[in-house]
Amino acid sequence: MRSNSVRVSTVDGKADKVFATGNVVVDSPASGTATGDNGVYSVGPRTVVMTGNVVLKKGKDVLRGAQLTVNMVTGRATLGGGAKTPAFPAAGCRASSSRTRSRPSHNRQMGKSIFTVP
């Protein structure tokens, strides 16, 4: 994780959470590259929660939303807050949603989507 500013919280002298603000970038071989305004990396469960103008890119696929949670172990990324995803993800990618509305630009508007890259 890289950003303009980073703060680390500790528990019993060990890193617990890393708080990043400003131009946050997280690279994950399984999920892709995520950018956003803020990010919190939880050391124990190895998860990243990003907020504010979140963009997740993997190959030609681009997802946008208000919040992204990435499990760095499994590579599973959950995007919420008005997430937008291409109508037809690249081969090997899967997008799902509980609420879908067609968009004229061949995008899907999703209240909460899950984007998994094997």
C-alpha cells in the first residue's frame, strides 16, 4: 500500500492496522490494482478497505465505487456504493450483484458487487 500519508496503529507493540490517506494505491496479483482516497489495511485478517472514488483495475476490466474491500489472501474483492462494472467481464472473471440495472453504455449499475479473479 502506498499513499500520501500513512499511520500505523499497534496492539501490544505489534502493527494492527495501517491507515492510508491521499492517493492510496494497493497492488494485488489476484485482485488487480485498486486506487482510492483512503485505505485501511487490517494486519490480522489481511484485508484492505478502501473508500472515496475507488477504482479497481485488472487487465481491461475497470470497476468503480465508493467502497472496496479486498481479502489479500483469497483475492476476493467486494465493491459497494453504486459500483459500476462492464457488462461482460474478461474471461475468468465473475461479477455478481443483488441489484442490477441496465445502462445504455453497456455498463451495469450495482448496489453491491463482487468481482472475483481466479
